[in-house]
Amino acid sequence: MLSPSLAKSSVVSVNEIIHHPSSSVIADASSKRVIEDYGLLDLYSSEAFLTVLHTPRIYDSFAAFLRTEHSSENLAFWSRCEEFKRLRKELSTWVTVTEGEHLLVGSEYEINVLPNGRIETVAKMENLKTALTETQEDIERLRKEVEIMMWRDSYPRFLKHHLAYNARRSLQYSPGKTLSFKGLGECFCLTDPRCALYFYFH
């Protein structure tokens, strides 16, 4: 179990994950009606998980949670894959622009070098683009496999941790202080929000 200080430092509001009501994946008709009526997102759906991965603040909180479990290697690899995707695109663009502006015969800024060297360089650059594309395809397959693994295993534990933390904060009471949490609406966001006050006052 995480210490209160660590939990507080990495806490994420459920409202930060609920941002795309149209992408819900609901198990039954009654839940689907509640979700549609109140514009909520199924937090256990793959769409919600992708929101976590692509939202910096929530990503950082997820990473901190995984470090406490000593299981951050999958997220680290996923991030490396995303970085490679960006770098491959930049390098491929560089190769294409360099060929078109400097190495191809008749290009606008054609350099005055020996033909054999030019032809050999262009051929190697084309091979590089092909190799980068093939490598990206292999890395993408591994990235998706790791992503599914985290969604099915680590993410539900991360979500339950934050739901439980918010629930504890909701029920905290300090004499003389105004309650900052009004009921469990944020914690029980997958149920009818009208029930939240019932859970709090009964």
C-alpha cells in the first residue's frame, strides 16, 4: 500500500481522465444509459487508458505509481517507441529533402561532386528509409503488445488506487474546517451521480 504522502503527491482527479464522452465502451445497457445521460467515460476502456498515456500530468502520475510497484519497464519501453516514431519521421523527412535539394541531378541546390559518390550515397539513403520503415513496423508491434499488457494489468490497479484515495479524502472530516469534497461523485463516477450524496450522508 502506498504511503499517504506518496499517494497525495501522485493523485490524479478522475475528471482529468473523463474528457471524451463519445468514446465509451460500456458492458451493459443500464450502464450505457447512465454514461450517455451524464456524459461520462468508462474509465476502464482503452480510450481512457490512451488519455492517460497522452496526457503529461496523468502520464507522470502513472509512471510514479509503476515505480512504487517496481514495474515501470513497460511504460519506459512504450515511451521509447513513441520517441523512435518521432525520430524516424524526422530522419525520413531529412533524407527526402536532402536528396531532392542537393543530390538528385537537376535539383535546385545540387552539389558539385563526383557522380559515383552521389549515386552511392542516394542508394544508401534510400536503403536507410526502407530500413527505418521496416524497423518501425517491428517496434510498433511490440509497442502495441506492451500497451495492451499495461491496459489489462497495471492500469486497473492504478485507477483503483486513485479512486480509493479520492474516496478516503471524501470521507475525511476535520472539526472546524469546511469539507472540500461534497460526497463521492468523483469516486463513484461510473454510477448514477445522483447516488453520490446518498453514499455520503447514509
